[in-house]
Amino acid sequence: MDVEKITILYIDDEMNNLIAFKAVFRIKYNILTAISADDALKVLKDNTVQIIITDQRMPKMTGVEFLESILIDYPDPIRILLTGYADMNAVIDAVNKGKIFHYLSKPWNEEELDMTIAKAYEVYRKKMDLVEEKDQLSVTAEQLEFLLRQKLLS
């Protein structure tokens, strides 16, 4: 059985970082990249993404601002923030506003980032399983309600 690869969107304003990330993780994961927040929005419109990894310091829009801006339209992907700066306010903002799962400093460590991706995907799967179970319960409740009405009418 062929297991579908996890799809990751990596956003960074530095092309070298996008190339390096894709080179390291392309075999294990389906990697999509974006060089800006606008680019990332286009990618999200056309693809189902399980994990979003974004750099914090980018021109026009920070990583936190981007993550916060997509919460309503794209609530499901698990979010990871990368930054080369020890900016505690950015981290606090990310947790509070961008709903990040994890924060990592740049330059990233391949093993640590890979473990974080695995944990993030586990959280994503559990979240999707809960949504599916809730939908099934809703259908079952509707069916029971229908049967009860039928019984009451007969």
C-alpha cells in the first residue's frame, strides 16, 4: 500500500533557504515552497497542506502575521515558526495570534526539524480523526432522530 506523503508548505524570503529545505526533505515529504506571504496564499488555494513552516522575518508581512491572516480560511494545517532572531515577543505573538505548534530557531537543525514535523503531523492526524468522528456522530444522530420520528408517527 502506497502511503501518501505529508505535504509541507515552507515560506521564506531567502531563496537559498527554500532550496536547502527542499533538498533535505523532498524525498521524505511533498514540499511546496513560497518566497512571500502572497505566494504562500496562492499555494494554499491550490493544494491541501498538512504543515506550514514559515520564517518570522520577511518583508511586507511577518510569519506570525501570515499565520494569523490564514486562520479562518485554513485552520487545519499545523504551524511551525522559524526565526534567526531571539525575539521573545515574536514567539509570544506566534503562540497567541498565529496558533503555532512549535517554534524553532534558524539555522534549523535537520534532525530537530524532522522530529518536529513528525510530531506536528501526529497532531494534525488526531485533529482530522476528531473531525471525522464528529461528522460520523452527527450523521448517526440524524439517523436516530429520523427513526424516532418514524416510530412516533406509526
